[in-house]
Amino acid sequence: MSRHIPPISKYMTPAPHTIGRDQSLTSAHHMMREHRIRHLPVLSGGRVVGLLSERDLALIETLHSVDPDLTIAEEAMTQAPYTVTPDTPLDEVVATMAGQRYGSALVMEHERIVGVFTTTDALEALVELLRPHPGRA
């Protein structure tokens, strides 16, 4: 019996918050706290150029020469984030994230960001898939 694997679009967070590449790390911290998120796609001219995570912020801010008010997102971001399309199967995304130890995947369509899929989203998908559904054996 084959099991249907849903696409990542079913579990992603749509229309994620983003930050401009020239915005300060202080601005990034504020956005993350305000929206209770840990990942910000970094944009330049409406196009994704990187990903800034809480982990990236913590790492760069350990350097003594870094002033979060003067350091911009572009200086702390991951330049080649993991990207997928909305129809990429959930199992493929989760396997890649686990194997590469990625904290998120950016969901892209026609070179535009349409969602973000995080480890929290993966856990919510796992709960949904493991819980018994009414009427199923």
C-alpha cells in the first residue's frame, strides 16, 4: 500500500516576515522577538539573497568588533539557504534538513519567497501524521 506524501506547501508558514539586506542586526532582533520567529529571509530588491537566523545573530555577535546597531543583515546571513518549491514532497525536505542539519527551508516560486518551513513546522507535521484520524484503522 503506497502512502501519499503531502507537499511542503501544506505545512509551510506562508508569507514569512523578511528583512532587507541593509537593515541592522538590532532590527532583525526586534522583528524576531516581535513576531516570535527564528528565521528571516534576507531580500534585496524583492529577491532572496540569504537567510538570517537567531543562530547567525548569536554567532556573529560573539565577535568583539560587532556592533548590532551598525552591522547589517548581509554581513551575518547565510548566503546560500536551502530552497525548495511548494510542491516538493514533505519527506524530501525533512530528510535534507535532517541530513544537512538545516533549521529551515525557504519555499520559492518563480524566484519569489512564498513560505518558510522550519523545524517547528516539521514537528507540527509529524504530530498531524502520527495521530490517528477518525474513521481510520
